Amino acid sequence: MKRILLILFTATFVSNCTTVKNTTARVNSGNYDEAIRISLSKLKKNPEKKGKQEYVLLLEEAFAKAKQRDTDRLNFLIKENQETNLEKIYRTYIKLEQRQKRIRPILPLKILSENRNANFVFENYDDELITVKDKLVSSLYEQSNYNISNATSKAAYRAIHEDLKYINELKPRYKKTEQLMREIHEKGTDFINVLLTNDTQIALPIRLEDELTDFSTYDLDDFWTVYHTSSQPNVNYDYEIQITFTEINISPESIRERELQKEKIVKDGTKFLKDDDGNFVYGEDGEKIEVDNMITVRSTYHEFNQSKAVNVTGRVRYINLITNQVMDTYPLTSEFVFDHRYATFTGDRRALEDDLYTYTRNRAVPFPTNEQMIYDAGEDLKNRIKQIIVTNKF
């Protein structure tokens, strides 16, 4: 037991020494925030323990150096007086404030060897943050309006939308930001017309057409893409997805039949053992020896297999309506097979394997109609169309 405790103590001591060294190395290399993160994690529980004194000292040192570095950086950026520095200044103030918020909950921290509390000089950055945020928002808003007047592509509008979204996060309902976001969103959106065409000689079930063009069930949510399955007036479509069925083949109704003669040796009760002369055989106890009575059973098995299949082929074509060119074409194919088995038998049921006997519980059923067969193939068609669109988004 003492040996186990010694091993555990040694392992803990070595681990703690390693962590202290790593944290010290981060302070020495200027990675102050990582040193603060490690120290805070170690001081989260029982920060007053003597064994954690090194982390208190490291936290004090790392905070002071991080604050000095960021303050020096701020002074330089402010003195440079460049509008492009506003974002950096704002982010630096945020960093200074958040660093203080992370440390404040565990204060005060005692430094036992010096009989004092660790020294953390906190500042109130509220006024500076409000001032620089106002300047930043105003600058970004002005730049966004300039970019809007010069935007010529959807990619440009999408980038502007991100800037406006950021402005709205910094200062909700600032001027016309939300209105501009709605306008820019429409300008940056790809509008896609979906056209379903049946070039076969067989009509598609109306229910299937509705389901194939109900894109709300395809889970294709995309902020910058809108699918319309019927053309909308006053919408300038960028692309068209043409779903075309070129061939529908339906096989004739078929019933295949097979007959099997089955034979098996099975136990049929017991009997008394006899020798070759027909005399009973007795055991050592003087009793007749009883053995399994094995007999051969036979059965005639008739199996019927009802089958009917439908095969649907077509294509999904992507059209760029701006250039009126075909972008890509993807084959579309699906097959649905109706297969039903039933069977009868004469003779002894025990001659049949269980899998064969299962079919004798079935009965003949009506064949599905052609319309039902095509509809049953529809679920697979929906999945294939969805896969094509998900894999090949605009």
C-alpha cells in the first residue's frame, strides 16, 4: 500500500513539475494568454493550497506582461491614427476586458512567501470601447455603402452582407443596416428554377410528380440558394435544374413455379431394440433397451414466385440561364421489383426445411398496378435526385 501511495505521489509531483515548466516556458516565449489559461485551470479548485503558489506567481506575471504588450500596441495604433486600425483597436480592448473577466472570479490570490495578495491592476475600458465601437460601426457602414454601389457579382454582395451582419451584431438596428441586409441578400441569392419533364409514353402518377418537386422535403436549406418548382413572375433565375424522365419500362406480370420432392429421416417416437433375429435386446438391469424410432418422411413442395419490375431512366441537367449553357448532366435511374412467394405442399410437413415451410403460410396476392409500381420507384428517385443536388450545389 505504501509503495502504491509513493508511486502516485511521485507521478503527481512529476506531472505538476512538468506543467509548471510548460507554463513558465509560455510566459518566457510571450504566449501569455496560454500561460494564463493553464494557470487559471490549475487555480480553479483550492487556489489557496501551498502546492499551487507557483501558478499564482505565473498568473500575476503573465497578466502584467500581456496587459503591457496590448497597451503598447493600443498606443501605437491610436497614435498612427488610421481608420483601418479601428477594428484592431476594438479587438484589443475586448481582449483586455475579457482577460480581466476571466481572472476576477478567483481573486484574491495569496502569495504566502511574501505575505501579500497577488497584484492585478484592472482598468475600466467601457468608455474606450464605446467610443471606438461607434467609430468602427460608422466606418464599416460607410464602406459597405461604397461597396454596394460598386458591387457587380453575387460573391461581392455576399461579402457585403457579412459586413452588414457584423455591423448589426456590434450595434443592432444601426441606421438602415437591416434593410440593406434584406436587399443585399436578394441580390446575392441564386434563384433556381426546377423543371420536371416526362418524355416517356407512360404518365407519371400525379402524387409522384408532386413529391418529386416538393423540394421542402429534400432538406436543401441554403441561405444563398432558393429553389422554385414553378416559375415565379418578376424573378430573374440564374440556373435551371431539368429533371427529365426518358424511359419507363414495366415488365409483364410473371408467376414462376417449381416443384421439389423433399425427403428426410426424422425421429418418430421410440421403440424397443431388437437383434437380427427379431428378439428384444435387454440391458444389464434386465430391462428392454429403448431407442429412437427413425422413419423416412416425404413431401411434395410447390412454390410460386410472383414478380413484376419497373425501370425508370432519365437525367438531371444543370443549365446556366445567364450564359444559356449546359453546366453538367447526371444520369438518373431507378428500379423497383415486386416479388412475392407463396407455396403449398402435400405429404409430411416434417420433410420441409423451416425456410420453405414459411412460404406455405403465404397466399397469392394481386399484382400492383403499373401506376403503383412507378410510384413505388419514386422514393428511390427522390433519394437519387437529392443526392445529385446535395453533391453538386451551386
